Amino acid sequence: MAVSVPELIQRFVDGDQTAFAELIRRFRDKIYKIGFRMMGNHLDADEVVQETFVRVYRKRKELRDVSYFSTFLVRIATNYAIDILRKRKGHSTMDSDSSSFDLSRRVATPQEVYENKRLMEEIARALDQLPPKQKITAVLHDIEGYTKEEISAIFDCPQATVRSNLHIARTKLKKILRQRLRTKEQK
């Protein structure tokens, strides 16, 4: 029988290192995906995962008051990723072979695969031009599928702020992508 997350948290807070290892096992892929979407490369995504769990370990006594562990983890991960992006002045690089953006569940033709990959690379480059809060809001909502309510809990802000960040991010992305399309058509 699987142990529940609240039970694992309680055991971890009480000093059980195997409970912490199990929490890492259950949540590391989720944090890695968010880290990769934010940072754009595997090395930085790994750093986000590692630092997230280091911070959780340091804050283990605070976990008694955490009602949604997943949201708590995502908040730590996104805040760390934002810190890194700010230090880099909001720029990160996407791996050129980033195949993690899957646009279609059906089997695509080679031409469709090529076009989808190019489109996702363009979107990733456009995302890199957004300020960190707008970027992570768009990534969490439009790519990872989080609701505005969940993102509001992650950032500990009103849903109106999330809606605003999402609207601004989408507007900027449209403008960036239109400019890129015009530039390519002129060539």
C-alpha cells in the first residue's frame, strides 16, 4: 500500500530520511519539467531540481503548515528559476534539439514533425524574451496545464495578477512571433 504524501511529509519532518527520498522520487520529474521549460536546458533544469529539494530539506520544519506540498514545491522551483533568469537578465537558451514540446498525440508525417519542431523552437525563443514572471506564468498555464487558481497559489498572489501576467505574456508573444514571421518572409 502506497504511503500518502501527507504521511511522508510528517515522517520527513520527524527525521525519516527515507520519507524524504520518496518525496523526491515522486516529485522530481514534475519539478524537472518545470525547470526545463523555464531554463531551456537540461543542466539548469537539474540545478532547479537539486536546489528545490535542498531548500525543502532546509525548510522541513515549516512543512507542518503546508497543506499542498506540490504547490509548495512548484513555488520554490519557480522562484529559484526566476532568480537565475533575473541574474542572467531574463535570457536563457533552449537546447536546439529540444523535442520535449510535443504538439500532437497522433503520428505525424516527417514534414509535420519538422514544422512542429521549428514552431516550438520559435515559441521557446520568444518565451525567452519575456520577463521571468510572465514567462513562468505562460509556461505553467499554457504548457504545463496549471489553472490560474493553482498558479495564484504558487505565487501567493491574486488570480487577477495571474490573469494579467498571462494576458501580457500572450500579447508580447504574439507580437514577437509576428515580427519573426515578417522578418522571415522578407528574406
